[in-house]
Amino acid sequence: MSGRMHLAVELGGAGRHPGAWRLPGADAENLFTAEHHLSLVRTAARGGLDLVALTDSFVPPGDDPDALRGSLDAVAIAARVAPVVPGIGLVPTATVTHTEPFHLSKAIATLDLVSTGRAGWEPAVSRTPSEAELFGRKDAADPEVLWREASEVIDVVVRLWDSWEDDAVIRDEPTGRFVDRDKLHYVDFDGEFFSVKGPSITPRSPQAHPPIVLRGDEPSAVPVAARWADVVRIAAPTVAAAAELRDQVRTAVADAGRDPAAVTVLLDVETLVGGDLAQLDALAPAGADTGPRGLRHVGDAAGLAALLREARDAADGFTLVPLALPSGLDRIVDEVLPALGDAWTPAPEGTLRERLGLARPANRYERSSRSEPRHEGAR
Amino acid sequence: MTKKQVHLAAHFPGVNNTTVWSDPASGSQTDFSSFVHFAQTAERGLFDFLFLAEGLRLREHRGRIHDLDVVGRPDTFTVLNAIAAVTTHLGLGGTINTTFNEPYELARQFASLDHLSGGRAAWNLVTSSDAFTGENFRRGGFLDPSDRYQRAGDILAAATELWLSWDGDDVPEVRHRSAQFDFHGRFTLPPTPQGHPVLIQSGDSEQGREFGAATADAIFSRHSTIEAGQRFYRDMKDRLPRYERAEADLTILPAATFVVGDTEADAEERAEHVRRAQVSPQTAIAFLEQVWGRDLSAYDPDGPLPDVDPDPDAASITRGRVRHEKDTLQVANDWRDLAASTKGSAPGGGLTIRELIIETTARQSFVGTPAQVAAQIDDAVQADASDGFILIPHLVPGGLDEFVDTVIPELQDRGAYRSAYAGTTLRDHLGLRRPTTAEVADSRRSA
């Protein structure tokens, strides 16, 4: 966390509102093309936002056949965008319930490589029987079990990120050795849900640990966020409730033995700037959940800027969640950011960790006798 | 009638001793800039596709991580999606194991790559029953070797059902039940620009060949000499009618290495230099230990072969790579004969350990001037030893530069190689049809 107001934007489908994909201008026919996603992330980067959060799930929200039916893999979108859209953090959701921790570890590390240090990761759980049935390996489980497993996955992923020391590649011709095997480490993880031997096949990435973003508004998720998160996302119905939730998150982080000042709490704010909510609601499939999920601003840009200024002490920043894309993002960048005046400054250049005020972490496997300064940043 | 055209693919240099890291021009094996350079060079050379191998556990030798070869790889899907951003036509082929992935997730990852690249994805489908690699995964090394092709077949059938499940606005539920899988649900993506990704197979066993003939669009083979290539080529193409497929439906691409020089003598000298760099003194001992099954670190790589015989009971001391020496004593005796009968610098005139390993590891497939290399490639393709080659350079990231600058123009002058991409998808480059939803519906009915 730094003193600056952090701003993120959530990108998923045609926007969070279930009627958004039917809006004129929703670009629904291009949702599965690279150009659609490039255009959105370019806009967010132009605005100077800290990061984009790319949503993902194995199933579309709801089971309504009239709703938007799908999405591309979010890590894939982030990787496709990374080399050609500089200057913004890329934080895909990648689920942990039915996936392999080893694959997740190298996927996020590789996203960090191809984005030169701008990757993050939002781990999420797959709750529903529909998702479990897509794999047919295990049944859906309680949130408490799912998050306990998620914590193990994060644990082993972070270990794998450290399983290569930064200077493991030595290219030592006299001894014929390309790599110093003493700087490669088995993680030997043996948990309640799985075991992983290691080391990773992918070297330590530019940020070493791409920031981990977790939701902190579900009881079972809070201890996991307290232990692992660099960024905690919360949603609350009022500014006062948000401040209270933020304090709970900080307490939980401290109870987990970590410094609450090192954790950035971002408050979700659903936004519809200059749009017509009644029109959106009318376009939503019957019975769909049209929200709100937490704070929602429907109105003009000045009103949203005023809300963010009012709420700035309730969190370290905000995740703006456009109800409709791409128009909602254009409005944020072109109208809301200027209206914030001196309450907000664009994110500085650099890695996502740097934007969040986080140093590059030490390697847990590195012996203290070799703890001289390491080379930093992009390799 | 136009001449049969050469197809070329570019294998990103692998995690093994073929890739030379001691050369001053050798760059990072994992930096994205290396992939950008390599891919853009392949695209400049109008190659059909870039190819990535896979290894999901670091290799070990004598119980410890093998430290003599280049090591380190990015995640295949993630780096291919990123390469899609810096190229426009080049196909993007990834080797993905069927054993350590589930069909729904894997189908979605390949479909995402095909959508995001505008139809350039290819899947080299491999199977593994390797418990050593399995230690990195939730399910471990669960697969019995005899079930490998069953799993490959089941996962491909399942993925194809998912890829082609959307029928216009109709998004039906896919219900898949097979020996290996039992799942159901709706896929979250429409058919991709290519219908589904191009499928590559590399198995060489009877089972592997039959599976390739039935399902693959391209075969990554190991038979790069004219005679062996022709036998394999004919064998594969003759299997196609059983599956109502035409010869053009399957492209045969053997792996090949190359060295280009200003003159023939220069090329030969450079080839020799590369082979010495590929077999360092330490690498020579490690190769010998794979056959002998025992610690030979006390032996001088520039001295004669060991008098001691291989340990016949030794389990394989190298793990995480494909190498099977069946009768190690026989191999050792063959090598002793070869060392004794070949002029070298060992005391008594035979080959030293290192010279022997250089001699027994493969010579480059094509060595010569640009015109000679182009002729060798063209001749092999015209003789139906292959439809082209998957080239494996020995240097990252510049290993293709010279080939593209000098050999490609020669191939074009011979009328054997395209002067521009005719289409934008990998299926276009390979001359393949786009599979349709209706086809899957048909095959489901007839199954």
C-alpha cells in the first residue's frame, strides 16, 4: 500500500450487469476476439489505472440459456494483451478448485515474464455442482473446504515461484554446468489436498511474486486473504460498512502475523455513468441477479468522483466495476478520472508490485550466507 | 503442374544438449525477448508454425537435477498467447500432455489460444505414464502405460465434442463418458477460427502411428534420412484410406537440424564445432553413464572408454527424458568396437570417450552452403521422404536467422517454397479444411 489512491477496473464479458451484452454498442459479437480485449485494456492503460482485473469462471454467471454464454480464459487474455499494451497491471482470475497448482504457478510466472513484471493473480474457487460436473473428478464442496484448499494451492504456487533462485543460471564453462543445482529447490509440498515435488520448470519471474489479489468479504475467504493477499477486494453496501470491513481485514492480517500496511484494500464500486439502469434491467434475462453487489453509482461522472472522494478513507482505493462495457470504461477514463482532480494521480510506471508499494520479496529458499543484494526488475 | 511445396516449422531450441549455451551468441532460454526474436524470424521466413516441446519436471541424472544442459521453460499456453501478440500469421504449436490435464480445461485453453490468435493454434498431443513427472501433479503418475493411447483418444474425442458443440445460437450440453472421463456441461466458447486447433502427433509405435493416421493433421516424426523417411511416409499415408482421409490431409514433418556455411568446407567445419559444443567433456561422461549405469566421473573424457562393463542391473539413472538403451552391454561392446576401429586421439589411436559420444550422437540432418541445404530439403520432399521439416536450431534466439536469410530464398528460387502466406490461419498454411459442427454431430451418430 502506498498513500496514493489506487484505482483498478474489473473487466469481464460485456460488463457486470446481466443485461449489458444486449445493449447497442456492447460489441457482443467480438467478445471472443483479441481486438475487443486489446481495446479495453488500452483504454484502461491510457487512463493511468493501476490494474485491470480480468474475471473468469468455467461457467457463465447463472444458468440461463438466454444469458451471455461464455468467456475466454482470462490468463490467455492477459498474455495476449501484455506484450502490446504497456503501462498497466494485468490481474486475471484463475480458479484453483479443479486446476493443477503446478500449471497455475508457471502460467502466472510466465505472464509476469511476458509483461515484464506487471502480472498479478486473483485466485478464486469453483463453488457449483455445474463446475464440478465439467471435470467429473470430485463433488462441489463447502466454502470452508474450498478456501482451505485454495490456501494450499496459493502456498505451493508461491513456493514454486521461489524454487529457482534468481541467479540459478550460471553458464560455467570450466565445469560444464549451465545451472547451479544448489540454487534449484524441491518444494516437497505435502498437504491435506495434494502433494507437489517441484522445482518449477519456470525460472523466478521479474517480480518473483506477482501480487495476489483475494476477496475479503466472505467469512471463509478472510483467513486466506489475511495470510496471502497483497490486495484484498471488498464490497459493502455503504461507505461506513466498507470502513468497518476494511478494519476487519486489517485486524485479520495483523492476526496472521503480517503488516496491515503492506496490504492494499480495494473497495468495489459498480458504475453506470450516463447510462440508463432501467434499460439494462429490462434487457436482463428473467430472474437474473441484477445486483447491486455493494456500492453502486448510477449517475454522472461528477457524482462518481464525489463518491470516491467521500469514500477515500474507507479503503486504499477502488475497483471500479462497469455495469456495461466498453462504454462504461470509456466514461471512467474520459470523464471520471479528470473529475477526481487532485484526489488521484495516475499510477507510476514500473512493476505491479512497485505500483502497490511492495518491494521484491526475498527468496525463502535462499541461504542467508548468500543474501547479498540481488539484481532487480526485468531480466 | 506446380512443384510439391516444402512445409517448414520452427522448433524453439529445446531443454537438452542439442541447444548450445556456451556460444557467445547464446541468449536466454526463457526471456520473452528470445521468443519474440525467434518467432518473428520464423514468420519472416514464412514458416507454417512455431513449435514448443514440453517437460513438466526438471531432468535428473544420478539422483540429482541435471545441470549440464540448458534448462527452464515458460508455460506453453501463456507464452503462445503472448507470441500471438507479436506475430500475425505464424502458427503456434504447443506440446501438451494428456495425462496431467483434464479435457474441459484443456479444450478451453486451446480454444482461447485459437480465438486470440485468429486461428493459429496447434496441439502436439503427447501421452505419459511417467510417475516421476506425476509427482508434480495432484493425481500423480496414475496412468498405466497400456492406457496411454486410450487416454489420448478419449481426451481428443472429448475436446472435439466441446470445441464444436456450439451450433449457431444453440449451445447444447455435452455429455462425455469414456474409459478415462465422465463429465458433462456446456462449453463456454464458440467454434474457433480454425473450427478447432490443428492436431499434431508424434508417437512412432504401431499404436501411435495408427492414432496419428486416424486423428492428426500433422506428424512430428524422427525419420529425417531419405530412406527411413520414405518408409515412414509411405506407411503413414497408406493408413489414411482406412479413415476416409486423403494424403493431403496429413502433413509429415520430421525433425531436422542444420548447419549453413559459406562453402561446403566451412559448413562441415562449423558442423563439427557445433557437435563439440553440444558434447562438452562433462556431457560426454553423463552420456556414457546412461549406458554404463554407474558413476564414471573419475574417467578422463579425453581418454579411452572404461574397461569395466555396464552394470546390467542398474535402473535408468537419467529421469525425465526419453532414452532407452535396451541391452547396455551390447551397446557398450558396439561402442568399444567403434572406438577401436575409428581414428581418434586416444592412446593407441582410437576414439576418446568424448570423440565417441560426438560420433554416436546424431550428425546434423543438413550441412552445406545455402544452395546445398535448400537442395537437400527440396530433394527429400520431392522424393516423398517428407512434406517438409520441423527445424531445430542449436542457438537461442538467433538460430534461425541465417537459415531464413540464405536458405529460404534458395528454396523460393527452386519453386519449392511460398513467397507469401496465402491465408491467415494455420489450416490455410497446411492446406487443411476447417472442421465443422455438423461433422462432430455425424461422428457422434455413427459412433
